[in-house]
Amino acid sequence: MWTMQSAFHNLPTVNGVMQKNGREFRARDVRYRADAGRASLELDIAGAYPPEAGIKSWERRIALDRGRRVVVEDRYALDAAGRPVELSFMSWHRPETAAAGRIELHHPDAGRGAATIALTYDGRIFEPRIEAIDIEDARLRGSWGDRLYRIVLAGMAPARAGVFTVTIR
């Protein structure tokens, strides 16, 4: 079932390996801070993946600048440069590649005052892939509507270490 796979959540796929299920596969060193203008979540997600992913370290930082943007930053080191990393983002807004490094998410009510959201990333590192997922389960359809979209930022080359930044505004 696709809804139970981490590739269909807002998580990386590393060397073709998804996050593993079970209590022993979890984030560590979780830190949260918030004030009136900003909130941030920092965590080590390396332990959420099995050994075959080959992760030495993976720090994820998510920062919310209230009313302005969300920034997702990943810093990682792998045992070896195997397969390129893929970053997945799920959306019920219809995505469209606007330019290299920019995907626009269109609200179903676009044109009636609804804002377009932009997801920006380094277009020299990632190539986007957009997948439409028709929702067949009635309970999910009640929450998400008829369709969801999976945005995959597929790394163009394997690397042993790196820093990725994705901004949503």
C-alpha cells in the first residue's frame, strides 16, 4: 500500500532505500524551538534507515518563518556514493515545473484569489519528477480529494556527502 511507504511522505530515499518501519528506526536528537516569528525542528534521521541505505549521518532542519516561507535543509554523509538521493514532497496542490529549480503548486481555486506556492531547489543538482496519484480509498478522498501529487526531486549524480536546501513560499 503506497500510503505506508516513506517514499510517499516528505522524506528522502537514500541509495534506493526508504525509511524503515518499527520503533528501532526513528529520528534522534530532536530539537524544537519556536517564538512569535519563527519555528524550527532539527533532527538526526540517519537511524530511521536500515544499514543498507549506507548513511553515516543525515541531519534535517526545517525552519518556518511565519507568514513567509518554510526551508528544509538536509546535510548528509554516506558510506559510498551509490544511487542518487531522491527527495519526496507530497501535495494536494497541482504542481507544475515553472523553470529549472522551481516548481509552482497551484491551488484548485487558483484564479479566484488563491495564491500559488513555489517550491525552489538547486536545479543543477536535482531533476523534478511529478506523479499524480488518484485517490481510490473513500476515507482518504474525504481528507485529500480525488488526487494527490508526489514531487520527486531526483539527484542527477550520486554523491557521498552534500547539503540540499528546498524553500517553499
